[in-house]
Amino acid sequence: MIIDVKNLSVEYKIGKNYLKAVHDVNFSLNKKESLGFVGESGCGKSTLAYALLNLLEKNGRISDGEIIINDKDLVNSADREIRSTRWKEISIIFQNAMTALNPVEKIGIQIINALMEHEKVSKKQAIERAKDIFNKVGISPSRLMEYPHEFSGGMKQRAVIALALICYPNILIADEPTTALDVVAQRQVLELLLQLQEEFDLTLIMISHDISVVAEACENVAVMYGGEIMEMGTTDDVFKKSNHPYTKLLINSFPSLYHEIAELEQIPGYPPSLEDLPKGCPFAPRCSYAEDICFSEKPAMREVKENKLVKCHFAEELDFNKGGDSLLVK
Ligand code: SF4
């Protein structure tokens, strides 16, 4: 197992209070496996990504749990050990290419510096590696010494991918890797990511609000809501035979890359505020299947069938998949 996350909870200090942004997240992945996290904005998926790298904002902290990467517990490691794990063992493609790259520094210099900071290589070796990684992400090495503003959106994203991979990590987190791109660049970047996953034997963790991107790129998916995983399993099973009302609504609210859904549904209401999380199921105020128990008792995560975990009191009883659209049906 390459990454094992156990009971991970993350809090932010707002005023005098600590508010839970991620609650009791569990998952594990082997080499070359992929897992996508989907959910509406504010569901905790990006916070989870930053917690995995120990890159939380100053007011954020891991309040509970373990992050074991290659047998090392990152939560209880010294800062130095965390820094050496970052980049070399786990790396990230940040959400916004423009904030990931320093606008006043040539891209090649940024990549070379990142490599020399984390590995004992000479400048000559670092330049050769930077050229090689540029080739691998489909940019001519002759453009290494250009500034970010000289690149198109798609090329900037490729450069950010090059930066994330320069130390040959085992695990790559892609945080909304295609969000700011036009449709053509989105497809190219997605195809590039999958090609690089194969080439580098990467374990891929993808964060996206776009469920069709995750459906295409990841073999497993976790649906997050209110800071918790609500449903997790193989992508095919979660999207074709969802056992959670939120997953189903999320699928029906999103245009598919594969076929047209007759009518998009709107998810009623708003996601819960961290300051006022419901006592029972976090989805209860918006769920049309909610019963009294949903408002008073938190549903436990349980295996409803092999490789399928669901947090809903009525996961086995509800049948809302009959005749419904499936994201993966072509
Ligand atoms: Fe809906 Fe109740 Fe299931 Fe929550 S536990 S998703 S409120 S049916």
C-alpha cells in the first residue's frame, strides 16, 4: 500500500472556535491506483488535498488521524521529514496554474530550483531533467526559459504538471487540473495526465467538481459532502448504481461528457455551513428521503457490498437508480 489515510479530520480556527472542515476520512491506495474526490464547492475536497501534503493554511490543523505514505506517518513526523516527503513521494498540481507559478520567474528556473532544493543534483543535471520533463509534458525544451505569461492556459497547466513531477513522486494529487481551461485544452491535459500516470507508475488522487472528468480519469471515486465521504467505490459502481441520494442528485445535476441527460436537476438548498453542521446526517436538510432518524443520528459508514462504502441510514433500501441516467452509459 502506498498511501493509507485513517480517520483523518481537519479543522480551521475561525475566531475562537475550531470548525471541522474534513471529518473522519479513510482511504488507501496501491501503486498506480486512482481515486477521485467529487462534491460541491466547500465540501472539503481541496482541504483534504492540502492536508495530505501538510500544506494547510495557518489557521488549519489536522485534529485527528494518520496519513501513512510509504510506511511513514506524516501527521506525526518532524517538519524536515514532511518536506522531504513532499515533492519526492507526494506532489500536487495546484488548482490555478497562475498561482502555482511565480509570474516574475522563468518557468525553467522555477523547475530547476525545485529539483535542486529536494535532490542532490548538479545544475547541469537539473537542467537536463527539466528539459526531459518538458518533453514529457509535450512542451519543447526550447521554451524552458520563458515566463508564465508567454504560455497559453493549456501550456501553463502542462508546465505546472512538469513542476509537480520533477522529483518523480509516487503519488500525484491533481486539484481541479482542468477547471480553468477551454474544452480542447481540458481534453488534452486529461489525456496527458493519464499518459503520465502510466509512464511514471503514479498513484493518482484527483480533486474535481467535474464528475465527468473524474469518471474518465479515476477507477475509484469518493463523493464528499459536509467534509465527509458519503459514498466510495469503483467509479463504475458509484456512478451507475449509486446508493446515496446525494450522489444521485450530483450526477443528475451535471452535464455528461458522454451523452445528454434529458433535463439537469438542481440540488435543492445549499451545502451546510461549517459553523452550523446538522446534528444527524449532514445531507438531511436537502434530502427528499430524510426520515426522523436522519435529523438526530449520524449514519455510520458501512460496506453495503464488496468495495462499496456508503453513509446513509437507508442505503440498502433506497432504489432511485431505476431508469435513471448513468454518467458512464455511452
Ligand atoms: Fe438522506 Fe437520511 Fe440517507 Fe442522509 S441518511 S442521505 S438524510 S436518507
